[in-house]
Amino acid sequence: MLLLERLFSMPKVPFNKPSLVGNEIKYIRDAVSLGQLAGDGTYTERCQNTISQLCGGGKTLITHSCTAALEMAAILCDLGPGDEVIMPSFTFVSTANAVALRGATPVFVDIDPVSLCLDPSKVRHAITSQTRAIVAVHYAGFPAGVDQLAKIAKEHGLFLIEDAAQALGSQFQGRPSGSFGDLAAFSFHETKNVISGEGGALVINNPTMWERAEIIREKGTNRSQFFRGQVDKYTWVDIGSSFLPGELIAAYLAAQLEVEPAIRARRLSVFDAYQDAFSPFEDRGQVVLPQDVPDCIGNGHMFYFLMRSQTERQTFILEMKARGIGTPFHYVPLHSAPAGRRYAKTHGSLAVTNRVSDTLVRLPMFYDLGSDIETVIAAAIEVLDSNWSSSWTGSAPLMPRKPVPSSASVNRPGL
Ligand SMILES: *Cc1c(COP(=O)(O)O)cnc(C)c1O
């Protein structure tokens, strides 16, 4: 009875579902038999080499999360009280927390309405004598404007940190995400493309930070140098923490990383199918789909669209939930959160951030989505159509990609 109840309350299509994609179990067994469960063994090395190759060759250290990698980045940039770090408010809490933990101040700047990434033209105006770094968050995997942010950082002597949590395998002008910043942080949380449950990596492109990064990750000790025979004993040399994952996590991650291109291809095909299915709804002005981000090639991390109001978005989420489909929104903008008000500052208007966070909804996207995509699309079309008849009196949708037809009657082939 209990089981039946559970079956009925189970979503038909969850927002995310982690999958085995290859050799995970085999490698975990192997890691156990190798007899080293602590970090920095064979599988850690394998992961670090693969990530480095995927990200343009920067030295790579895997961590237990992207949060940990961002915290390492904040230590490596020597952030402290009085320092300011420019970042979007439209991001996950860890981007700001890493800075606040050092006693420094996150400064929130608005996002670009096309890419939903930090708006470089607004970043320029937010720079003060206290600014030390810029964090570029590659929203939905797109490293939008990263060249301009790198240029601004260079001109002003600031560090550039890429929060590339969502961006493994994406590109800007043919260069991979993670190759632009002094530092880049990646996530392998189970909601990302390549996963290990919890997991992350720090890519270090600034060679002056490499030695210290290794020390910070190993509790502030020079243990790694000791194991390489470079020092004859190891000791406490700097601040640090335990930022490294064990070998079982690394074994799982190694199996995922070796099929990263296949994971990305599959997600990109889901992304394309969603774009095709919902483009008629964009044509009639009901939703705004992800737009072509200049110079970027995405990695299929996320599919979202923007609706015309928060009320319509809420109705959509509830009606999809009633059909057993998970379509969550995010982010509650950090400038409006209690800790954001306490620890951070805002520069200029955050109008785009507010509007996007009120109206954005995400659709299920995972490796084994398979033919369930048809269930999602059919349900979403039904919900969108049933809410279309009610006439719209609010403001126009944000930046429609194509001209909105003047008449509500649109030609919808195949739907
Ligand atoms: C997922 C995510 C993080 C945090 O990643 P964890 O590995 O869960 O710590 C940080 N920033 C962004 C933009 C994310 O999407």
C-alpha cells in the first residue's frame, strides 16, 4: 500500500535525474581494490588531466564542490575586509558566499537581457578603488561577454574568476569556458552535466597562484610537495582547509568525464527539440526562449524560457506539477535575500535581474530524459494553450528574439 502511494506521488518526469553513463561502478570497484580511499590518488589525477584538457590546459585541482573551488579562489585572490568583488545577483549563493566568508563585499551588477550573464557595460561603472575582482557567472553554460570582462579586469588590474559551475564543455569564440579567468570554478553536483553527486574543480590559469592553490586545498600544508619529494617533511605553511574529494568520488567522476562529449551532445539535442517545440509560442509573444548568445557555443546545460509575468509563471509551474512534471524557477536574486542585504551591496538598477527571476522557468533536462521529452512538451503546450485565451494586459515580454506578430492567431504547423 505504502509502495503504491509512493508510486502515485512520484513525478512522471522529474526536473533532474542522475544517471550512470559508463564505467562508474567499475572504477569505484577498482578504486576500492587499489586501497587508497583518501584523495589525490590515481582517479583524482585522471580527472584533473581530463578537466585540464577540456578547459584549455590550465592546471586543475578537483574539489568536493564548486562552492569549495570558489572559496579557494577567494583565498587565492587575498580578499579581505574592505575589498569589493563585482558579480551578478542572478546566481547561486556560493558565488557571493565565498567572498563574504573572507569579510569582503559582493557588489551586485545587473545582467544582460540576452545572455542573462553579467553585463560588461555595467561592470565598468561599478569599479571603485576597492574593487579587487570580477566573477563572471556563465549562466546556463554560456560564457557570454567573457572577453570583455577579461579586458576590463586587465585594464583595472583586477582578478577575473569564472564561476563556470554550469559551463563544462561550452565555448566562446572557439575557446573553452574555464580558459579566460585567473581562476575558474566548476561543479559536478548531480544537477550539472557531468556529475559525481557532490564535486567540483578549480582551474588555475594564473601561474603565480598554482603553488599556493595546492597548499590551500591540503589544509594549508605543503603535503603535496612532500609526496613529490620536494620537501623532506610537511608542515603548516598557509591558511587552508580540506577541499579535496576522496578517490571514490573521483572514480565516479572519471567515468563521467571520459564521455563528456556524448553527454553534451545528448543534452544539446534536448535543447534543440525544446527550442523547436516552443518557437510558435515565442512567435505569438507568450514566452521568450533562450536567445543566440553572440560568439558562444552552449553545452546544453539548461533549457529555460521567460514568461510574461510572475503570476503566469506560477500558474505554469503548478499546472505542470499537477501533470507530474518538475519545472522549477530560480534564482531568488541575492540582493533581495536576507544575507545579501547584510553582506553585499548593489550597483545601479537590477531591473533585468528582477524581471528574469520573476518570470524564468526551467524544463526537465538530464541524460536519460529520452522519450519523456514528448510528455514534457505535450504537457507544456497544453498548459500554455489553456492560459493563452485569457487576454494579456501586462507589459511586453523581455527582448523577444523574433518580431511578435500583431495578431494573436498564429500559424502553428505540427502542433
Ligand atoms: C551549482 C552552482 C554552484 C555550486 O556548485 P556546488 O558544486 O553545488 O557547490 C555555484 N555557482 C553556480 C552558478 C552554480 O550553478
